[in-house]
Amino acid sequence: MNPQGGVPACLMSTESRVLAAAETVSAELGAQKKLWDRGFTRRRLLAGAGMVAVASIGSQLVTTKHAYAAAGTSNGKTLVTVFLRGGMDGLATVVPRNNPTYIEARGTIGIPTSTLLNLDSTFGMHPSCAPLYPLWQSGKLGMVHAVGSPSSDRDHFASQARMEKGEDTATIPSGWLDRALLLAGPGTTFRAVSEGNTVAASLQGDNDTVAMQGIGALVFTNPAPNLASSLSALYTGLDNPIEGLMETAIAAVAAATPIRATPPGPATGAVYSVDSFGTAMADIARLIKADAGLRVATVDFGGWDLHTNAGVWDDGDQKNFLADFSKTMAAFATDIGSHMADVTVVTMSEFGRRLEMNGSGGTDHGFGGLMFLMGGMVRGGRMHGDWPGLETLDHGDLTIANDYRDILSEVAQKTLNLGNVSTLFPRYTAVPKGVMV
């Protein structure tokens, strides 16, 4: 906490620190009240506007909607969604083998068939995905090619919004994971976690989410005794959404305390990539191993928009991104150990890339993409869905033959034991593809 004025924080009493904190957030309260008066609901405010207020009173990196503190009703299973932002090149990741159309169109950035990890008679996987290959062989990893949204328009932000909302027009206020939580019922403080500074769009809505950059960050930076109770008393009774925000922040810090007391390091043999994706997945693994009641979690891994200099099969950005992705996914599987039986990880990207290499040694925005499915409930060791081939393209793009909602609906239903999922994706009737056992 950095109180205003010239008095050093170490010389201030607990009461003075709390009062200084209140002064610090007064401007934020005023800004929130303006939003409140304009019709914002509490949950919408807590999903975004409260970050500054919480940080200024000492709780690091907590952005929440009012979180549950009651005992969980979890079935012990967890769904982790990884959004590969930027448009992952599925045709450079899971490659049509010995395909003359692919070889001619991809030029120097094409992945030679001789280097591929054999998947089946049609496909091979990029050699940089080698850490994932044992999971494929053991039936814990499957993929869906030519997948996406039928309304895709090659626009990053619009396409991401559609997929996270689970609706073609993206006008619906809630995200698809928020609706899944509504079907799943209440749970613990860490029932829903969004790794990052803000709540992912897929989790925005009526349910409660903790957004954080690591369980280790859920501490009060001010070491004053009884700070939590002082803050609780200070903010109780306010006619403002900051009251709920403070209640949530205090509850999250309290719930994080026993988890932080557990060994933070990953299990033996689990070596994550040294980047934000590796850090986030290691944190999710820690929550799972701590039995924190985690039902759903979201993680982002950006940078896949490789218009230029994608590189060749054994060097360059495409190879490096796939290597880091595969290393962390495999590390996560090793880290959670026996919990793998109750965990499903699904990846998605807003669209794929065009078949043909562009003039800058990369690929431009396309349509059909690729999804990975990993976990003990996945029907692994096989490609799922329909494959349209490369002979009939959609304006130069891989045709979308599989709707992403079919995959997500089945994954959520099986993992979270949802029963009827007709409300999960409004105005769409999902058709299971057999991706889950």
C-alpha cells in the first residue's frame, strides 16, 4: 500500500493505514458510482472496474465478482480452457501427410512429411510437439481439425468474442463457461479462476470468478495485524459495489492462505516453459492438487498471428511457439499426476490460417482451425470430427467442417456432469462428436 502524504507506511498505525487506503480509493468509488448511476450492475462492475480499488488497499492482482465462500458441491472434476490468441496455424501443427496440395501451397514454411510424428494415415504432428506424443499414444490426447465458428470473418476480436460468448452475434451478455457454471451449481471461492488481470469473456455473467496472476499473489501487501478485519469493518454497509468487491478480495486472500502453504514447485519431471503460459498452467495445477474445488479455469497464450517469418520446420517462430506450448501442456499432465483422470484441457483459437504461404514467409487469417483435447476423460489417440480435405477450399481457406460448440458442449457436459446442456449455446443445438468417453 502506498498511502498519500509524507508519513512512511512503516510508522503508521493499522487504523491510519486503513483510513489512508480509504482516501486512496475515494476517486475510484466516485468513478464506480457514475457507472452505477448509468445502469451498470454489481457483477459487471466487479468484473472490471474494481481492480484499481482492490490493488490500492493492498490485495495484489485480485479482480473478482463476489465469490462463493460456502463449501463446494464439485464433482471433483475440472475443465481448463486454453485460448491460443492470434489464430493458431492448425495446418502447421497437425499436417496432412504426403499431400501435394499442401506441399505446393506452403512452400518454404511447409512441414515435410518425413519430419512428422505419425498420428494416422492422413495426419502427422509437427516435430516440436514431441512432448505431447506420449499422451497421444496413451489415449490422453485427441484433436479436432477444420473446426471453428461458421460466422467467422477473419477478424481477431470479433471472432474471439463469438467463441467466448458461444453465440454467432456475440451480443449475449454472458460467456459460455458462465452458463456452464450456472448449470453446475455453487462451489468454493476458487470454483472459477481466470488466470490474468481480468475475467475472461467466457466467464463473464452472473456467476462468480476470481481473476489472478498466481495464487502466490493473493496476499495483503500491508503486513499490519488485523488488516482484513479492519478492511471488512470499514467497507461494510456501503451503498456501493465496492462492498462486495472488498468482501470477495478478503475471502480470496483467506482461501489462498492454506494453498500457499503447500509446496509451490511442480512435481518431479514437470518442466514448464519459462513464460506466462507456463506460469499460469503451473498455478492451475497447484490449485487442482490442493483440492481447492476448482471447476473451471481459463488461460491465455497469445502471439500466434504469424503473418511474417513463420520459419521452417526446425527453426523460427512457429517452431518455438509449438515447442513452448507442447512443453507446458505435457508438464501440466505430469504435474497433476493421478488428477489427470478428472481433468480435461481444451484449446481453441479464433480461427486458423490460410493454406497458402503469403509473400512474407507467413500465413494470413483463415477459417478452419484446430482444437486439442487432453485428459483422462478424452477419447484420445485419434482425430475427431469431419475432414473436408484441401481439394475444396473456402476462398483459399480450410473449410470449417466442425462447429466448435459441438466440441465444447460435449466437453463441458462430460467433465462437469451438467446433464441437459440445451442452454449452454443459445439458438444452437449441439451434436456430440464422440470426443469424450
